[in-house]
Amino acid sequence: MDMSKPTRLADLLRHNQAYIPAGISSANRIVDPPIAFVKGQGAYLWDIDGRRYIDYHAAFAPYFLGHNFAPVNQAAMDVLSAGDSLFGAGVSVIEGRLAELLCTKIGGAVQKVVLLNTGSEATSFAIRLSRAITQRKHFIVMQGGYNGNHDELAVNVFNSLEEIGPRVSPGEYPLRPLGAGTTIEDTRFVHVINFNDLESVRYICRRYPIAALITEPILQNIGVVKPQAQYLQGLRRLADELGFLLIFDEVKTGFRHALGGYSSISGVKPDLVVYGKAIANGFPLAVVGGRTEFMDYASHPDPLRRPFLAGTYNGHPVAVAAALRTVQYLAEHEKTLYPAVEALGQRMEAGILKILSKYGMKGCVARQGSAFACYLMSEQPRDLHDIIEKHDFRMDLALRRGLIEEGVFFIPIATKQCSISAAHTEGDIDFTLEKFEKVTARLMK
Ligand SMILES: Cc1ncc(COP(=O)(O)O)c(C=O)c1O
């Protein structure tokens, strides 16, 4: 079969499944209904059969400026035509430029950075760094949080009530590695607690020497679960009191919610912070940053105190150029761009709430700027436990599938966060709401 010009979904699926397990290279790309996109531009995607969708998936969130954003693409192309290859020896001009830009624009606790490729590499390096600094081994993660595919981190990402049992507080949840091949021994230093539960942090710290607590400042793996008032401040205080490092995983929240990420919005400074996704608008780049005294462990003179940092493609010039242009663009348009996406987010939130109330569907909208989630439960969740106890997963999926049929792409995985981009317009939001109403009316009949 000539796959250089695939024309039909079924053919492509069959072809790819013959050569790639399940036809996909990342677990969450298996969706029902199956889909294959062939083009993305701005706020839109086109599938293999030529249908257009307004996209709210944004490839799991990196496309904050929209798909195929010309200035960023151009920067990536320019670096190649200038002959700025990956040299793999010595310092690089472009890495230094990006690092300076990040340290000056993010501000707060970011005084030095290291550049990696993916969020998973960056979060696992942040954990390694925290262990090297504190000389402790254990760390805390959130029930329902996702911090990357590394064995120790990929635990309790999304579980059913049967798997994790009744709410635990204060205390820790049984460990549930994400898939086969991860042994419980790989995760023996990991402790899982609920988001928004400070008492459990104390509980764990009394029992184990904790190197770090890693969390997204807003849990966006399970929609948009916001920190309650004073929660992040409480984490900061406990870290200072109990001697562990506070790591904010801003892979999804960074640059999307503000140039300084959600740390700048909350005013809480983590010890280490990880960025990815929106930092390079779709190109593979991730960053670990923090105060000089912490980051300099990466070049500690004593090899026994120095955490290993390596990667053939770390600081790849194409991704670095893309990040440089993305962050410059965000900085140049900061005053207009963030308020504009906030206004689109408000329009979406108000519209959805109106529809839910009109059709008597129990639900609420949790939102931060361009990121939103519609939970079919009466109140916004404070953690995963609330969601698995109260959210209507069946209806959520039906709603998403109905929207896809109408040309609006909400990824068909219940609770997953939706992402508006700077390329979306009021017209796109209104079209989406029109379809949302049509699907809701049909489901509530
Ligand atoms: C909060 C968070 N951290 C880390 C990661 C891992 O990033 P990557 O998929 O680039 O390895 C993700 C990916 O979805 C994420 O959402």
C-alpha cells in the first residue's frame, strides 16, 4: 500500500498497527472514536478524511500560541539554515541566550536553568537533583498527578475507587504503578497523598526522610484541580520547616498561565521548577530551574555530590530556537495576550454554565485562564478522590464524542483538561458553545 498519501482513517490505522503496537507511540493517543489528524493550523485541526475541528486538546497542551505558529516555525528553520547544528561539545551560543531570557523573564526563584527535551526527563532530573542536595531518598507525589513517564514518577496517575480504596487523610495511598514492567521496588521511596491535604505531608515527613515534594501547582492531569486558599503557601512553609525541597511541575501551567507560571500568580516560590510544553509551542524542550545554590549542584566539584546530567539532544538548537522565539513573543505580547485568552476562557466558562443550567445537567467549570475542565458534579473537586466519587464519567465521554461529531475536538478521555490558545477567536468559542448546547440537549432528552 502506498502510505505517502493516506486517504482514509481505516487504511492508516491498519497500516500503522502492522508496524507499531496499537499504531501509536504514546498511551493516551488511543482514543475512541479513533482519529488521525493530518494538519494543524492556529486553532484548527484537519483529519485524514478532510474534516475540520476546532481544537481544544492542543496535543496535551503545548500549543498555547496555536498550531504551526509562523514566527516560532521560522525561528526553528532559521537556526538550521544558519548551520547552527547540534555540536555536542562545548558551550552553545543559543543555549546561553535562552537561559538568560528565562532567568530574567520568569524571575522569582529561577536563577539558573538546565535544558532538556521532555517534561519526563526534566521532572526525573529535578528529583535526582533534590536527592543530591538533601541527601535523602524519599519523595511525595499527588494522587491523580502526572509528572512524567519515569518509573518512580508514574504512579497513581489515575485510579478507580476500587484500586485506591476509601479516602486517606492523613496518610498515604497504596502505590499503583502506571503499567507493567514497573516493580513496586522501583517505587519504594515514593509516597502518594491527596492534593490540598497539608496534614498528610506532615504525616509522611514524620515517617520518612523526604527529599522533595513534587506537584503541579494546579493539577491539570485530571482536569483543572485548583489549590485551595493557602494550600501552596502551606506547602512552602512545611518545606522550610521540615527540610524537603518544594518542586513545582509547571510543565502544563508554565507560560500558559503567565510568563512566571502559576508560581508568579500564587506568589509561592518553589525550590525547583520544571517547564515544558508551552515553553516552545510544540517543539520538544523542557527546563529545570531554581536558585543558583541548588542548580549549581549539577556542576558540583565533588563527583559524589553531583547528580548526573546528560542527553545527546539536550539543548538541541531547533528546540532552543523555538523556545527562544516563543518566550520572546510571550514577553512582547504579555500585556495583551494573557488578558485576551482569559477573556476567551471566561466566555467559554459562562457559556457552558448557562447551558448546563438550561438543560438541568449537574456540572461546574474549573478554569485557569485558557485551561478549563467541565466536571459533571455539583462542586469543583479538591482532589482525584472527589472526582472518582462524584463525576459522571459516562456522560462526560458522551459529551466529548458528541462534540467531535460536530467538529469540536475535546479529547475523548473523561476529565481531561481543555486548552484554548491565543489563536482561538470569540467566533470559535461561540461555535463551540452552539455545538455544546446541541449535544447537551440531545443527551438530556
Ligand atoms: C504536569 C506534567 N508533567 C510532566 C509531564 C511529562 O512531560 P512529557 O510528556 O514532555 O515527558 C506531563 C505530560 O503530560 C505533564 O502534564
